[in-house]
Amino acid sequence: MRAKLIFIVPAAIMAPWFWGCDTTESDDDPNAASFEISGVIVNYDGSTAREIRATPRQSGDDVLASSPVAADGSFDLGEIPAPPAMYLESENPNDGPSQCVGAVVLSDTTVLKASITFRIYEADAQVGVAYAATFGPADSPTSTDYTVGFNYYDKPLEATGYVECDYSNLPEDTNIVRTNYNIHVEAGWNKTTRRYISLGPDGSMTMEYSALQPEPAAREFYWY
């Protein structure tokens, strides 16, 4: 069974997004400009010399919250404040790279968004990057898996439609990636999911971007 909310440490794990499948993203109700995050790194090695930092995606210099990582991998970042305005960016999936075609209808094209990156540090040196998912770093995602993002929106937003990207001309084992959008978020922090809907033998994929309902009870993380 896969019922774990996982944070996977570093960014190399993002490679599955370019395998070529359909995806959909979802969001959770925030109801506030800040919320609390805590969890456990499942495959932790027992070191007590590290900490986890919640930072804006663009930079590790501005730390929104931090926590020591205990020997059992547990941590508590506490309340996450609103990000600095300098990290808010336009949220319009139709403005993608040239190999992507977008047909997403936005309720407000002026909405700005910021995302959290979870960075692992030891002696002030970054040793990993974490993200939440239902599969570990050594696993291949199935049609029931998803990743979870933590995103701040400056205004409410509804987004429906799709973006389809053709990566077949890239050297990687990649084909068509389609992301279906079904987003309904309020101003403030929201949890969003990219759920794997279908995985083709040629590396193509379809995902869904939408609200995480119901939210998993556990806050489980992976890292490597």
C-alpha cells in the first residue's frame, strides 16, 4: 500500500517529470497566510548534525523556517510565514517553453505564486533537497502515485484545462507529458498535488494538478 507523504531529497528525483506521461495537479484549502509543517524522513541515517530549511524555490538564502533533524528523522518546522514579495512570480501555465502547448483557463491572470523548497543542511553546507510524494527515490511511480507541493498564492485562483509538452526530440527517454489542471485555491498557502494518471510504455505520461483531498495523516519524507 502507498499511503505515505514523502519528502525526497535532492532535485535529481525530479527527473520522472520528464518521462512522458499525463499528469494532473491538485490543491488543498489553506484558509490562512501561513501554516505548520512537520514530518519524519523515513530513510534517515540517524545523524543529529543536520537541519531542514523551508526556503523559497529560487534561493536558499531566505529561510522561512528551519528545524533540527532528530536521529529518528523527525523534524518540526512550525509555522511557515508568507514568503518575501520578491519571490512571487506569475502563475500562467500557458506561458511555457516552445515544446509545450497550453489551454488552461485562469480565473485571474494576475495571480502571483511562490513555492517552497525543503533543503537539508549539515554544517551550513546543503547536502540535499526534499519534496513530498507517495514513492521513494528508488521507486518508479505508478498510476496511483503523486507528489505534493507547498505553494503560496497572493490571490484566489481557479485553473482548468491542460498543458501538453512534446519531449520526443530530447536525448532522455521521454515522450509526451500532459498535465491536466483542476485548481481551486485561496490566497495564502496551499498544498498542491501532481497525480500520475497514466504511464505509457514509451515514457509518455498524464498527470493531474489539483487539490489534495483527503490529506494523508502522516508527514513522511525520503531523502538521498
